[in-house]
Amino acid sequence: GLEVGGNAIHKIYVDNNDNVYFSSWGNGFTKLSDGTFETFDENNTSLVGIATSPTFMVIQDILIDANQNLWLLNSETFRPISVITADSIFHFKPPFFNGTIEAENLVIDRNGTKWFTLSGEGLFFITKRSVFFNENGTLGDESDDIWGRFTEADGLNDNAITALAIDNRDDIWIGTPLGVNFIFDPNNGDSRIQNLFSSIQQQSITCIAVDAINQKWFGTNQGVFLMSSDAVTLIDNFTVSNSPIPSNEIKSIAADGITGKIYIGTEAGLSSVINKLI
């Protein structure tokens, strides 16, 4: 069998060079490149395990930025946001907390802003000034870091964010147990959280995917809702009664922008549907 640092694989990410990253609960992460597996954990990096078990490393998400730096969420630690460059590794801590932090759902927008969620605490983002992602930047200097956060007080439906996505226009989509919020043009200083008034307003959102024509696919406990690009118009609702999905409790969705297939993960198995509009 394949050796990817254990069986507790949480997410899989493939970069533009066809390298595959397996993030795990307990065993760091493993990179598959040109047929070779390499595992990164507390033994060969400065990443750490959770506070109660230093050898149990929880990697919740992995993404590559525009400069080929590897960003990851080293969850349940004191400095949960990490970046691995070609020759170094840096760790960051949101200034809003003193203890360990559970971080998940990392996305990166075209301006290099890192967006992620902290369990029960709302939506946070970290951004550096424009030189941050330049090789002459300041990854090692936290004095110019810019942090911000959004909570229910700012218009978020629920602080317990369950899903996060960036669409083809760089808008941020936020899934909660009480429907969907979005942030239009998030790098504009006047941007505010918007509430989505639509057929999924009261749905408990479990995951979000954006397809090639910017349609939104929302996973819920009542199947998959396919919405228009502005997420106002309901195009379809896939359930066990009208589609191949084996369960209405949706755990994950992935959109293949080339084939138009949408892959839907449930506890009862994986299925796919053809996006006929592409």
C-alpha cells in the first residue's frame, strides 16, 4: 500500500506541478512528488504536535501561494499558521488569542491574503503588505503583519464557520450552520459581510465548491444545492431521491474545472454528477 504517514488522511491537495499533499490528523503531512513520498512532522521540521500530545500533529489544510510557498494550518497549537519556503519555515499566531488555536479551511486570494477559520471564533484573515510574498519580503518580520477578523457582530450569521471558498471573482463565501454569508471584493477597505437571502438561507452548510463558470455548490445535511454564480437562483438540489449520491449528509465537494464533473463525498461513499452547464 501507499505510505502517506498513516490512515487518518484529512485532506488532499494537488499543486500546479502535480505534487500531491496529504494532510493528516496525527502524522503531519506527506508530499508525493515524481513517485516519491516524503513525510514532514515534528522529527524533521519545526512544526509541532498538539499541546496535549507533542508527537500528534494535526495538519488541517495545505495550499501553495503564487510564489510557490507552502502554507498550512498546524492546528491546536500556539502558532497554527505556518509557511514553508524553499529554505526556511515561519510560524504565525493571531494576536487575538493566548492559548492553543484550532484552525481550518485555508484559502488564499489573488492578493495573497490568507483566509482561514478558527473553530467557534468566526473568520480571520492574515495579510502582509505587497512585499510579503516577494523574496525580498518580510516573512521573518511580524511587525508589519496585518490581522483582522469578522464575527457575528460584523454581520456573520454564526461564529461557528463550517466552510470557506473563494470564487472566480475573488469573492469570499462563508458557510455556517445558519446559511451563507459572502464578502464582495474583500481587499477593498469598504467591504462588509453580506447575508445571502436565498433558498439556502436556513440550511446548515457543510462544504462549498465553485465550478468553472462560477456557480456555487453548497453541501448540506439535505443534499447538494447548486446555485447561480451570485448564489441567488437555485438551479438544482441533488438528493438521494433524484441523483446518485448515497446520502443527503454531504461531507465534501470538489469541482473539476476541465471535465465539468462534481465529486461529492458522504459518509456512505463518493459519487459524482455531470455539470451539464459547462
